[in-house]
Amino acid sequence: MLAGVVVAALSLLPLIFVITTAVQIGWDESVALIFRPRVGELLTNTVLLVALAVPLSIVLGVGGAWLVERTDLAGRGVWGAVLAMPLAIPAFVNSYAWVSVIPSMAGLASGVLLSTLSYFPLVYFPVRAALAGLDPALEQTAASLGRGPVRVFFGTVIPQLRLALLGGALLVGLHLLSEYGAFALIRFDTFTTAIMDQYRSTFNGSAGSMLAGVLTLLCLALLVLESRARGRARYARIGSGTVAPPTLARLGPWHAPAQLGMVIVAGLSLGVPAVVIGGWLVHGGAGVWQAPELVSSLMQTLGLALGGGILTVIAAFPLSWLAVRYPGRMSRMLERTNYFTSSMPGIVLALALVTVSLAFVPAVYQTALLLMIAYALLYLPRALVPLQAGIAQAPPQLEEAAQALGRTPARAFLSVTLRLVAPSTAAALALVFLAIAGELTATLLLSPIGVQTLATRFWSLSSEIDFAGAAPYALLLILLSAPMTYLLFRQSTTISNTKATS
């Protein structure tokens, strides 16, 4: 409990920073800054973006997971990997690719398209893992009662996927609220882009902090919706369930449309970035690979992503444990405080950490440690979702049985529960690594002098319209993220294979 309280307290630093700024501004000026036409425009853009992109991401994520896990779709193994790979492409790299093809790309429709193509794997991964671990007997029993495939899917399967589905959807929503680079390139204004513009152009802390306050309220709305939809259902079970593998639904005449849909999704999410980056590399020639910053940016990105990922998983574990094993008002409150930070732009978190470090711990200012703390606070939700799903499916009765056989609580936890949660821990580390490798705004402000990541170098060059010079950094970002994406894919595939042969 103490570890969870400490993590939650650190997560509240950006919120305290925003509130303190608002108090310093005063009530009258705060009201004037919030209730103005510009805020209404940003609110409309942001709400519409979330309302459109999240459902589309759910459709693609759940639909793709079901096709590769529960149907006779030809090439299911290949398509399973293909649907995972878009997660290796940062959203701002995706935007860079599409803008290269369509320079006039802008507005809400473009934002929804890019967001869906970039973030639907956040739903696909947890849903596929949960679907692979679902007892097939539940579906077979429902089918034996006369229910058709559609009723079985929506009446039996979807309720069992609720935790993973809602967790993935929440991650998508939070990323939409905090995304900057992708929307800045297509000139689509959201609260995050507006806050960044305020701080970069005029350093108007008052206006930026008030916009961040509205953004925090939007995050709170998402948390409340997800919490109410989640409910208190339990998902753990003891034993391996039925030995029979799941019955694959026959697509029949729907096989060709399903294949076509897969091709379209793959072409839009993977084909466009691959072709564009390859084209810019050819256009730039060998000279673009001779930039002296390439190797140093790669190594610094790798070190920060690994260090920040490990720190984030360590911080997320006690919160996940409390939320699943000891559900209640206190544990839920500790868990939810972390989502506030992740919904805020990286620049707001960075400014809060700069203020606190200079005032209380000046030794950590402009250090890699402070930057990794920022990563941990930003991406705790990415670790919380898979960890909670893994802990929820690890029956506490097994740990209790180990203790009854004479093992201490610590040994029982390490030998039983931790082994069961290990795949989810690896998935959490991979998700956080992917996020940190492509993080932009907080890195720009908090990175120590002389430290440049692949993301910051890419952003600097693409902002100067040097798309050919930015292409190597985009490719390295993808290549660096690909192994972790493959780890996620293999982890979910292992669950599926284990289930089929158990």
C-alpha cells in the first residue's frame, strides 16, 4: 500500500502544478481564459476526435483479434503479426508519411484516420491475449443452447473481454488527449497542440495551464466512463479448462471481404509509411546516413527506453496488485490518480518536474533520472492495463494453496503468482518501451544537455521540412520498436498455442 501511495503522490505533481498556477492567476482571469471561443473550438475538436477514433480503434482491434483467434481466416498467423506491427510506428512518423503523400492533409477526418491507424493495436493486443486465454467451453456451452455465432460473440465472448477491451480503449483515449506531434504536422488543433503553442511562442503559462485544466477534466470523464463500464466482475479461474481447442467459426462467403479488409488495414497502416520512408531514403541517397548524430541518438534512445520501461513497470506493479486483489475506494483512487498525469501533455509534466526539482532537489535537474521519472509518470497506464489483466487471471487460490503447504507469503508470491504474471509483465515492459522510444514533448524539455533521441532529431528535421534527412531517424525508430512489438506478438501467440494444446 505504501508503494502505491508514493507512486500516486508523484503522479499528482502535474495536477498540483496546474492548480497552483490557477490559484496564482486568480478566479476572474481563470474564468476569462476558460470561457472563450478558442476553448470551445478546442473542446469540440478534442471530443469529436475521441468520440470517433476510439470506437473505430475498438472495431479494428476486436475485429482483428477475433478473426485471427476464432475464425478459419487463411493466413491467420501472418495476419496476427501484421495487425501488431503498426504499434512500432510512432504516430508522428505515421503523420509524416501521410503528409508526404498528401501535403494538404488536415482537419478532423485526417486526425481520426491517423489516430485509428496508429492506436488500434492498443486494443488488439490485450483483446487478443484475453481471447486466447478464454475458456472455449463457455462458447461451446452457449452454442449448445441454440445460440448462433453472432449471439455467442456478443452475449458470451464480449463480456469476458470487457476488462481488456475497456483498458485498451482507455489507453487509446488517453493517447488522443496527449498526442502532439501527429496533430501538429496536419495542423489539427487540440488542447495539447494549443498548450504547446502557448508555451513555445509566448510562454503564456496562465493560458496554457487553464487549457491543461480542461484537458484534465476530459481525462476524468474518460476514467469515470471506463470505471462504470468495468464493473466488479472476476475473470480468474482454476485449472486449464477444457482440453478441446476453440471451435473456429467458418467465414464462408465472408472470407473474401475479411481478407480484403486485412489488406486495406495493412496497406494504410504499414504500406504507406514503408513506401514513403523508403522513397525519402532513396531521394536522400547515402548522404542522409552520414549524419554524426545517428549512432548517438540511437544509443541514447535505447538506454532511456529500457531504463524508463523498467522503472515504469516497477512503479505500476503495486498499483495493479492493489486494484485487482484489494478492490475498494482507496485502491481505485490510487490507481486512477496516475491516469491524470498520462492525459496531460508531456510539456506540462515536464514544467512541473522542472519546478519541483529546482525548488527541492536541484541535483536531479537536467539528469537522465528526472527524464525517466517523467516517462514513468506519463506511461504508467500502459503498464497498468496488461499487469491488471495478468493479475486478474492469476487465481489467488493457488497462492493460498502454496502457503498452506508451508511456503512463506513472499515465496508463494515469487514461485506461483509472479510466474503466472511474467508474460503480462513482459507485455507491459514492451508497451512502455514503445511509448518512450517515440516520446517527444517531455524529452524536448527535460533531456540533459547534449542528449538527443531519435524522436527529437526526427522532429527537428521534419519541422524544417527536411523530410529526406528525417527518414533515417524514422526508420531507426521503427526498427528499434519492432523487436518489442514482436515480443508482444509472441507473448500473445504463446498464450494462444498453450491454450490450444492444454
